[in-house]
Amino acid sequence: MAKDDKKRKRRDQVIDLAARIGARPTPSDEALSGGPKEPPPEPPVTRHDALIPSAPKPPPPALKPRLIRTREDSEQTEIIMKALTDESEKPAPSIPSPRSAPSPGEIDLVATPLPTADDWHRFELALRKVRGVGQLRTEYYRHGVLKVRVSYQGQGRLATALRGGVPGYRVRVIGEDRATLQILVTSEAEERRPG
């Protein structure tokens, strides 16, 4: 017999697998038990292409749940509404600034670099010794930049007087207009120091 014929024979044989796993009694089991038993009723055939049974629907709730907004949301809404109404009204007057433009005979002097508060103080003392410089009023000092309002009563411009000599400092003018003078300051002690 050819191999193909053996394979066909095996395929054509019907093997009862249910008897092997204990679902149906084998003929030897029937002889021992005293005769054939009635076969158990077959369960209804379930179709695999049928509709999937759905779970029973719960009864509708008596009341629909309500979302309660938090207090923060209501406060935020009030702020937004207030801002919208404020925009439609006329704008409030601007806040007056304590700084004003220099009056006649005054000029704003911006000096840099003065890295420490001691340098700032020494420069102000030296600036008072320049001829024609009167009252000094410090506007601000931040990050090595000093702004001073200077009253100047002298011949020529303040820039010329500062170039002529601030005792202990070398001054270089980097910007000038009608109301402001910007200078770079180098102390003579720094120039003598190597490096």
C-alpha cells in the first residue's frame, strides 16, 4: 500500500472521541453496568452566528444627577464679569509717578559701572567736588548702575565739566541728550591695578 492510501484510510475512519473522555459509555462499560442506558437528553444546539444575549437594562434613575460648580468657578466668573464691565466703562486716571522730568538747571546723570554701594557713595562724594555741581538727588542704584539728578550751574555743558575732572575718576561720555547724560566711570585705582 502506498503512503497516500494509508493517510486516506486514517482520514476516513471515524473515531469516537467522546467515549475517550468519558462522555459516552464504551461498549465494555455497557456490558458491566447491565445493559444499555438511556442516552441523556442532548442540550439545545447553540448557534455561533446568533445574536449575543444582552444583559437586562437597569431601570432609569428617578432623578438625573446635577453637576454642582465649585466655589472657585463662581468666583472666577464674577471676576471675569467685573473685568468685562470695567472695560466698557471709561478708563481710570493713571497713577502719578514720583519721578518727573528734570526741571531747568537739572540733568539726570547715569553712571556705570559702580559694582558696590561703597563705589557709588565715593563717586557721589567726588561728583560734589566738581565746579558748578550743586544739589545731588539719587534716583536709583541697581546692578552697578547709578542714576542721580544733578543741579548744574556752570559755564558750558555738564559733560565737558565731567570730562575735565571728577577727582579720583576717569569719565567717558557714552550718551547725551537735553535731559540725560550717560557716562562710564573708571577709578584711577583700577587703572593702576594690573590685569
